[in-house]
Amino acid sequence: MAVNFLSPANGKPVWIVSDMRRKSDLAWFQQHYSGVCRTVRIVCEDAIRVQRGWVFTQGIDDAETECDLDELPISDWTSLVKNNGTLQDISDQLQDIVNTATNCINSTS
């Protein structure tokens, strides 16, 4: 995986992987960083997505790279963020995640 080539990143207290697409990607991080790996699942109702301009495209939106992680139970994730509301709603939900990352950074400096 690409992380193996990012040796300067090894010294960083927090890594953010913003675009994980497959169960095998998630499993790799959980296996190699089991004690510290935190996962965040961001979900949004399809009706809200449509209001925001999303149009389902067969062959893309139903491909493994788009929906493989959808099969995992919500309980498999450290945090769940519901992106159905306002910017303030999502900001409030993200605060705990930001606090965890900040504490991690502060504890290593």
C-alpha cells in the first residue's frame, strides 16, 4: 500500500485517510494500527443527496469502489456522522473527532 512509501508520515501522530473505498483497505489499517485506528462513517439519506444534485448512475454508484463499505454494520465504525442537515449540524458531530485528534497531537508534543 501507499502508506509503506510514506516514511515521513510514520512520525506523525494523526493520519487522515479521506477516501477509503473497500473493506480490504479498512482491514489493512485495522490490522496494522489496531490499537489506534479510529474509523468515521459519513452517511446521507439518498433523498437529501438528490436534493443536493446527486443522480444515481448505474455502473458507477453501484460499483464495489462506491458501495463495498456500505455492507459493514454501523457498529463496525468508531464514529458515525450523519450528513443530512446543515453545516452547523455536521460541525457539531465532527467536534468529538476533532477533539480526539487534537488530544492525540497534544499528547505527543
